[in-house]
Amino acid sequence: MSRILNFLRREDGPTAVEYAVMLALIVAVCIAAIGALGNNTRMMFNDSGDKLNSAW
């Protein structure tokens, strides 16, 4: 019985789960930011290339 109560009092498991959820959210935000930044950069380079081509 004391083993069950000790298991329920410990906070190691929930803490690890909370850190895993936070890490997953941070990774998701980073992937979204990199995707948006890459898309904007590609559009900027394409625009610059088009302007250079039309100047010649």
C-alpha cells in the first residue's frame, strides 16, 4: 500500500510529460517560423531576380 501512495506522491512522471509537451510546442513553432521565413526569403530572391532580368 505504501508503494502505491509513494508512486502517487512522486512528481517525476508528470514533470517529464510537461517538459515533453513544451518541447513539442517549441519545435512546432520553430518549424512554422522557419517555413514562413524561407517562403518570404524565396519570394524576395525571386523578385530581385525578376527585376535584374527586366533591367537587362
